[in-house]
Amino acid sequence: MDRMLELDPPQARAEEVAGGYLAALAQVLAQVPAEALVRTVELLLEARADGRRVYIMGNGGSAATASHFACDLVKTAQVPGLAPLRVFSLTDNTPLLTAWANDSAYEHTFAQQITALVEPGDLVIGISASGNSPNIVAGIAAASAIGARTVGLLGFDGGASRELVDVALHIRCDNYGLVEDTHLAVGHAITATLRRLLENQARAEDLGASSSCHVAVASGSGG
């Protein structure tokens, strides 16, 4: 028999590999640390309430996640009637990134931006699968020195970043793709949670204003 006929058809092998990856992703997603996720939501709500800014940074695929997360937090989490989150991705200014990388060192690309932009009480989020990216580690250290709060979306063993951040949202997995996919899903989960909580807040404020109006009308009637 022709040996080629003994092999599985390509589509069957593709289905097995893809199915195995997606099954593994489901297992990793189920292990997202709920406490760290909730604490990250709380820090974002506090930053919004206090009028503070949020800065997000990452390399490679995590740079795309940083931009995506910033977009979602500004747009998708925005609720009419309430002040929006003020969120910026430090990966989006290509001229500034390449200038620091060329004139100084790549590991300074985020720390130098943070030194220039971040104020005490702001929130800085670093995204790194390994947790050891030198520019993420340096950026977190710079943010902490300024007095900013820090969150790390991390993978593998958490790396050096895990010991530096205030909140480590650590995905315990040693596969880059699975960690990056999970970080993106975490961003969507945080965004959805923020929007729901802010919608509830706006609804409560509307009800409170409506009740006050009724009381004022009632007390002022009969004149």
C-alpha cells in the first residue's frame, strides 16, 4: 500500500492540533486568578473616580494587547453621564519608542516615557508573558518610584515583574500563545465588568436625582 494513503488527511491533523490548542486554552482561562482580576478592576475604578491616568505597556504581541486594552477601556467601558477612564498605551508612539531605543537603550523605552508622563496616584499596567522583559521591569520600577500603582499581566513564573507590582494578575502557563490569548481575554473581562459596574452606578445616580426632584416638588407645592 502506498505509504501516503496510510497517513491521516491534512485536515484531520489540523483539526487535532487546533482542537488540542483550544482545549488547553479553556483550561488556562479557567485558572485566571479571580482575586487579582477583581483588585485590578478596583484600581481602575479608583483611578477613574480620582481623575488619574492609566498607562499600559507591552512588547510584541503584548504591545498589541496593550493598545487593544487601552481602546476598550476608553471606548467600550465608557458610560454616558459618567466621566470616562483616561487610558494611554505607551506602545503607540512609534517615533518616541524608536528614539529612546536608538539613542539610549531599548530597555529604557517605557521607563523614560513613564518618568515624563506619570504622576503619583496614576496606574501603570505592564503586560509580559515572561515577566522578565527588561523594559517592562524597568518601567514598573520607574512607576513605583514615582508613586504610581502598578499591575502586571504576567505568565510563566511571573518573572522579575511579579515581585515589583502591586497586583500580579499571573497566568501560570509556560506557552506564549496561551498566555497572550488569556491576557487578551482578561482585558475583555475587565472591560465588561467595568462597564456593568459603571452602568449600575449611573442608574443609581439617576434614581437618586429623580427621588430628590420628587421630594423638592412635594415640599414646594401648595404655595
